[in-house]
Amino acid sequence: MPRNVEIKARVHDFETLRQRAAALADGPAEIIEQLDTFYLTPRGRLKLRVLAPDRCELIQYARSDDSAAKTSTYDIVRSDDPASFSRILESALPIRGVVTKRRHLYLIGPTRIHLDEVEGLGTFMELEVVLSQGQTAQYGAEIADDLMHKLGIEADALISGAYIDLLEQGI
């Protein structure tokens, strides 16, 4: 199962962070509009991410809800039929909630930097260090910590959980 090490932080100066990420990135940002519908499941999290009327991803993932760097395991299935995926999922599972966001995606080596504008929550940054076979979580955490420093992210800005958790908590 694929793994990454990730952190999430609240962002107060989105434009400054965007400029820093752009300066470090391997290329320009990809801007992605995302509609994530989360479903209630007995383990981990399950969401249907709609990227376009003809493009979606079903994503199952599990990770701890610590604010520090944490390992996440995940599976992704891509489809060109979001309506069918949604219909099937909604017939089998209760909807937990919906997260709407605009994502600026930057790539730096094995790391994905997400600068997110989340409807109802504000602005955030996620770092996802994708781990290859044999790479340790400690290796990923060291990369994440280095990038946090280069991006000017302070430890007190780190948050735990997923956007859906924050929406449920009204934070």
C-alpha cells in the first residue's frame, strides 16, 4: 500500500507562502478545484474527490490525527464517472460531510505541497512526502521538517485531523 509522511498547518499569509513554495518548486503550481465527499466508515477515511464532471478519485486512507509529521497509508482508484461512483457510495454508506477547496499543488522532489483555500475554514498548507519502498517514516519526517523551515511554517501552526474534522468541530 502506498505511504507518505504528512503535516498540515493553518496559514495566515497565503500569498507569502505561495511565493516561497513557488521559489522552491520544480515547476509552476497546478490549480485544482476539489469537491471531497466523505463517507462514514468503520476504519480510516473514505472520500470521493470530484475534480471535473468526468474525473474523480475514490480515496481510502488511514493515519493518526497528530499535529506532528505522521505516516499515512492510502489507496486511490481513478474514474471518469463521478456520478456512478457517487450513486453507488451513497446507496451503501452514509455521507459524513463535504469539503470544497481550491488547491495550489507544487512539487518538490518526492514532496507534494498543497496550499488550500478551504470553504468555511480558511487557508492551509499540507506537505505530503511520498515514500518509496524501503524509505522510513523518519526519512519522510526529516524532509517535511526541512521544508517547513524553508517555507517559514512554525510548529504552533500545525494542526491535527482532516478538513472534514475541522468542519465538524466548527473550527
